[in-house]
Amino acid sequence: MKLKTLISAMFLSFPVVLSAQQLSLKDCISRAAENNTAIRIARQSLETRQKLENATQDNALPKVDLLAGYNYLGEPIKVNLQQVKDGIVEGTASQSVSSANTIYSAITGNQLPQTIQDIIYKTSRDIINAVYPNYNPEVARQSYFLAGITVRQPIYLGGKLKASRELARQQTESGNANLDAAKDLTTYNIALQYIQVMYLNSMLAKQQEILQSLDKNESYAQSLLKAEIIPPYQKNWADVARAQGEASLKSLQLEKENAMLTLKDLIGMPLNDPLEISEILPEENPLPIFSKETANADLRLLESKKAEAETGLNITRSLSMPNIFAIGNVQFFRKDLPLITPPWLIGVEMQWTLFDSERKSKRLASESLVKEADLLIQQKQQAVNLASKIAENKLVAIREQSETLDKARKQTYTTTEMVRKRLENSLSSVKDVNDALQLQYESEKLFYTSVVAYQAALATYFYINGNPEDITGYIR
């Protein structure tokens, strides 16, 4: 009986859920791209970065603010007349003398006598001193409201705007690389889990086949016991072997159930949704075409991080350049202001930080971050090259081992058949048949273990080189 026929018969022997979905490896990967939690998180992160990048595209536009406020002063603003009293008194007295002298000179043609000038000066000073306020008058109320619009247009910022946009773009690229890395890792994990399910399908089919043979052996032992050809203990051997076969089958079924739960979680399916994978491991294991080129997602992510670090370095360098803005202001409410100010103004403003104790340390830290990114990329590239070469060698070695184990397991078929015929001719015991079947099962297990190891190594090779989805070309 062919292996796929046995699997179909095995599944028919258990309760079938009509709505169970049959998914290929490609289907599982496709669904995971939409539903896997890690991929959805990476996609949301990318969307956030894209929105931030879009926001930076408008950072060269003017900034318009509505400024409004209510101010209450501890006391009204006053004019300090006492501070200018001496100047006003002296100036006014001198002005009085000058005016009187001018009038006298116009009438008589002569200057006022000095004594008269002194009298006028003293009299004017005394009068002004007498009437001059001895307090500081208030010029406004204690509270007032102010509102206006302020416009600030960047003209030159030393490359800060361009660097800011470039940093946002690089962060979006990092988000893309992070999404690709999440997809590749999820694809790789799904492939490994799918291969594990295929292995369990193959072993379930073989165990079912062995169990059928154990049933036949038990029935044959029962007939020999009735004919008193064998003693009862030999019949017991057949019973024990069959019971062990059933226990192994149930263990494999439970193991597959757990593997299916893990696969559902990776796909992003609810654990209670019905899903069935009926594929078995392929017995032919062709080698892939080995390539020296790699598109490893983690390496691409590190390269994008390096580009971010370089942009950050450009930003720190631009901090030493001046900032020039065009400014404008229009005020709506001015009647309560303590001073009379113009209703609007325009101008150009420059800001230049001449000294910043942290500027040099920030620049050095940014340069160090770029060097660190270079070293990480170099380290990752070496690790990828090494892992790729090891995967290539492992594929060749496991394939050769698998071919040897395939020949050995096929030889056990002949051995089991020979022992069975000897039993029919009373030349061997029931236990000999059980032992032969057990050896056959162990040989099958060794072979399929090598096949699953090969498929896992193949998936690893494609993942290392940045193409984990290529495994679908080897698993139908």
C-alpha cells in the first residue's frame, strides 16, 4: 500500500471535521503575512515611520502661532519721575533764563545783567521744585489682555531641515527592513514547523503500516496457538507488540496535535479553528543551486541602521551652523497695554549658538555610532558567510547519509518478509517477526529523521541567504 493511501486511510479512521482547512506551505506563509502578530507589529511600526516622514516634508513651511494671554501685574506700571527730577528742574530754569535774555536783548540790544539772570534762574528753579510731583504717576492698569499672530519662516538652518527629512526617510527604510526581517523569520519558523508536521505524517503512516502487520501477526499467532503449534507465551509476545504499536501511534497523534497548535499560532489562526496538513516528507532530496550572493534581512536592517547613524552625524554637525528666520507679528488687542507699541512688525532674526559644551561630545558620539554600525555589519556579514557555508556542507552530508539510510530501510522490508515466510514454515517464532517489524520501524524512523534534518537544513540555508520562501519549491 502506498504511503499517501495509508495516510488517507488513517485520517478516515478518525472523526473528520468537514470544515477543516487544507493548507500548503505556501498558503501558510501567505496567511501569516497578514495575520502573524510579529509581522503586524512590524507593519504598524512602518506605518508610524511613514507618517512621521510625511510630516517632515512640510518642515520648511512657516510656523504660524496665535499668541494670547491675560497678564496681572503686582502693581500698576509707573513712570519714575524722581529719577529725572534734577535734569528737568535745572533744564527748565536754564531755559527760562535763556528766554528772558533773548527778549531783553531784542528790546535793548544788550544782555541781561548777570545778577538778574541769577535771580530769574533761582526763581524758576524754586517754582518748578515747588510744583514738581513728589510721586511716580501710574500709566496703566494692573491687568491687560493681549492677542496676536506670530509668523516664523525658516530661511537658512545650516542643513538641519534637509538632515531631518533624510533621517525620517532612513527611519522609514529601517522600518521596511524590520518588516522584511519579521517576514523572513516568520516564514522560516513556519517552514520548520510545517516540515515537523510532514515528518509526523510520514511516521504516522509508517506506524499505521506496522500496526497492520502486528495485527496480522497477532491473528496468525492466535491460529497457531489454537492448533497447539506454539506455546501461549509466544501469543503473549504478539499481544504485547501490538499494544506497544497502538501506544506509539497515539503518542505520534498527540505530538502532531501539539505541532499543529504551534503552526496555527505562527500563521495567526485561532487555536480552535480546524486545520489539517496531510503532506508527507519527500523521499527525494535534490540539492539547491548554491549561490554566493546573500540578501539576509538582518544584514539589510543593520545597513539601514548605519545610514540612520550617518544622518544623525550630519545633524550634529549642522548644530554649529546659524539659524536665520523671517519673522512677523500682528497684534489684535492693544488698548490696555502699558506702552504704546506698533500694531505689526516684520524682520529677520538670526540664532547662532557660539558655545555649547555638549556639541563636541555629541559629534564624537555620533561618529562612534557610525563606526559601531560598520563593525556590526562586518561581524554579521562574516557570520552569514560562515553559516551559509556550514549549511551547504550540512546539506551535502545529510543527503549522503539519507541515501544510505534509505537503502538500509528498504533492506529491512526484505528481512521482514523472509522472517514472516520462515514463521509460516515453522522455522522462526512470532517474536522473530515482531523483532523484524520493530527493526523495520526503527529504520524508517532513522531515514525520515535524516530527511527532516535535510529539509530543516535546506530551510535554514534559504533563510540565511535572505530567501526563506524558496523552500516552497522543494515542499509541495
